[in-house]
Amino acid sequence: MPHTAVLIAAASQEQGPGATLRIALLVSILGAVLLAWFLLRGYRNDDNND
């Protein structure tokens, strides 16, 4: 079964996989930042969690 990224790259014959891979990389980095923010905010100490 072919990978999705390969199919998307093959569908855009004019540009190649560059733009698609850049978008996928940007989305994954933003997702990692949001996940880290969501997980780390639980470790904050606001002195009102008695």
C-alpha cells in the first residue's frame, strides 16, 4: 500500500513534493508545540491548587 505523502507528491506534477512536505513539517512542528504547551501547563504552580 503506497504512503499518503507519496500519492500527494505524485498528484502535484508541477511542483513536486517540496511544498507538500514543507506544509507537513510545519503542521507537525506546530502540533508538537501545542502538545508541549498543553502538557506543561499542568505542571504550573499558581499557589491556588490546594
